[in-house]
Amino acid sequence: MSDRYLAFANSNFGRRVVSTLGLPAPQRLERWQAGRSQPVGGALLISANGALASAASACLNKLTSDSFSTVEGTFGLPRWTAEHGPKLKALIFDASELSSFEQLIELRNFFQPAFKGLGKCPRVVILARPPESLKDPIAASVQRSLEGFSRSLGKEIRRGGSVQLLYVGKGAENQLEGALRFFLSPKSAYVSGQVLRLSPCAAQVKDWTRPLAGQTALITGASRGIGASIAEVLARDGAKVVLLDVPQAKDALIALAARLGGQGVALDICAADAPAQLVAALPDGVDIVVHNAGITRDKTLKNMSDALWDSVINVNLRAPQVLTQALLDANKLRDNGRVVLLASISGIAGNMGQTNYAVSKAGLIGLAAAWAPTLAKRGISLNAVAPGFIETQMTAAIPLGIREAGRRMNSMSQGGQPQDVAEAVAWFAQPTSGSVTGQVLRVCGQSLLGA
């Protein structure tokens, strides 16, 4: 469903009205398009100091052809100034060496002039060290304070921009390229205010134009909406896709699978024999599993029947665990595999009339955190993606007032697209994303709910 207010706010007349009345002024977001050659479509500014900035500088020429530093000659780059430099599309700030409260002024010193030179839809990544890895309590406090800074900055950046904080563990520096390719590009258009931890991982991407080449991906709930978009993006990135959905959706499922050169599997994931059927449908195994299938059965708790409660828990929470375990037991999920669970910000912030749904989605986030250490012994990562308000058939059916509130109650003042969720899933599916596990990534435009 189209967002008429977004279209109005970006028209010549609409811009004047919105500015005069002080209404939300959402910027049309740039999203990844086929044929794009570099992740960053413009100038990039990197801070001059720090081991993480040095590590990141090694891949700058792969991110953009227009890089600058804050100090002339650092990393072989020219100096950028707000007065003479080009508009900035991306910022990288290394905060890893900030270890005293007095040094926090460096955040202001870097970002205040840089923000004056931002172009449309800019991307910001702050690099730091995990606070829990530091022995000095003051240094740990300083590193932890970056979470408040980055989230506040995400609410100030506007222009369709985003801000992320990456805690990079010792030995994970060589995984920065994959994270920067995602968070500094339009692939992360609707992701902001996020904090993730990178750990050491040996896996590398051989071809960034097809990072999933040679891998097989299973996507549940794949016949339409977000599931179909995930299938399309994973296929674009080189994966052979196996699409699964309920028998009632078989025609749409088979048609999509044929278009993507994949395989369709019509299966009720809650059936008693679903694990056996799934294993039989995957004789060669899989590298990537995306549990996207989910349902809503909304009622306030006082009106919630056993059937409504159980159906949501069984589809959304129980089935992903049962099916993943079946693949593991049958050795169908290969070593160094990737598992992605589709959660929701409802599982973080809660939602009236959705106690069953919120329980199931919060449970998925908990499952990722609890199960990840065990799966890591085989090099398998397990993460959750938590979408916010995404423009789908489901949200189009929401009453107008609630729908508009859902669209505007985030830092970007608009809803996301299925592609935004799919790009986040595709990043988690990449080999280098084995450096991230047991974590949750919100795709919500930095929603004000549960922030």
C-alpha cells in the first residue's frame, strides 16, 4: 500500500505545508538497486585515530571511490572540511580509544562539523570495543556510554539517515568489511539506532556481487509478502532457494520458485510429521535457514481462547525450534550455516491485543540468545530480525489512525518495505556474518516503541 503522506511531504507544495505547520517530514529512503557497483554512493569521512579506523581503512576503496579523513594524509586520504569538502554520504568514527570521561568531547568534535556537511540518506557507523572486554571500569563506562550517544544521534540525523554502533571484539577486525558494506549502504535503509557485537570469524566472502553463491537457503512462509522478498534477495545474492509454505499457498509458491530457479515445498510446519517431511525434501541439506512463517490471532487477553493462543505459539515459536532441531539431528544443516528468526518489535515493546504474538516473538529473541552458543561449536550463527511497521497486506488492513501512527512513530517517520527486512536477513546469511550470533537486529526505522 502506498504512503500518500510520504508522497505529499516530498512534493513541492507539500514541503511548504509540512514546514509551515511543523509536521513530520519523511525523506524518501534510498534502497539498493540491481547494478549498483559500490555500497556507498558518495563521499565517506573516517576519523583519523584508532586501531579500528585503521582496520576499516583497508576496505575503503571497495566501499567508495571518494574517501576523506579528518587529518590530511591519514590513511593516504585528503582532509575533509565542511567549508570545502563535498556532501558526505557516510561517516565512520572510531571511538575504541576513548577511555576517560574527558575524551567523550571527541564525539562532539567529530560529529558537529560532519553533520553540517551531510547529504541525503547518510549512513553513520561508530566503532568501539565491547565494554565487558575492558578491565578498567572507567573505560568500560565510556564505551557503554556510546549506546546513548548513537541512539540519540539517530534521532537527530534526519534526512533519511541512520546511525549504528558496532562493538568489535579483539580478532574481529577482519570482519568489518561485511558489516560496513551493509550498514553504510542502502541495504540498511530502514535500520537505525542499532547496537551489535562482532566476534572473530574465519569465514570470508569470495565474491561480493554474489556473497551467497554455492549455498542453499530454506525460507518458510515464502509465498508472498516479506517471505517472498527474502527469497528474491537471497536468490539475487547467489543462493539456491527452497521455498516453503502451507499447502493452500502451493500455486503462488511454485510460481515464485520457478521464477527464482528454486524449489517449492508445500508443508504445514505444525503437522506431526513436518520434521520428517522437511528432512526428506532436503536430501542435499541447506546452508541457510530463515524462519519467516508466522501468524497473528489478535485478541485482548480476557478474550483470548486456548485455540488462538496455541496456534500462534505453535506456528511462530515452537515450529522454528522443532524444524531446526530436526535439520540438525539429520545433519541437513551444514557446518558454518546461518539461521535467521523473524521476530518483531512487538516482542520487544509489547502490543495491545497481541499477548500471544508478543510472547512468540520475544521467545524467538530468547531462543537466538540461548541456543547460539551451542550452535557456534559447529560455526553456525543464529540471529533474530525484528521488523517494525512494514508496508504489507497485513498492515494495509489496519485502521487508518493506527496505521498512520505506526508509520510516523519512528525516527524516519515512515513505514519500511519488505525489501528492508530481506536485506537484513541476507546480511545475516552471509559467511562473514558468522561474527554476529545470538543477537537481534531491529528493522524499524528506529521505532519510538521499545527504544
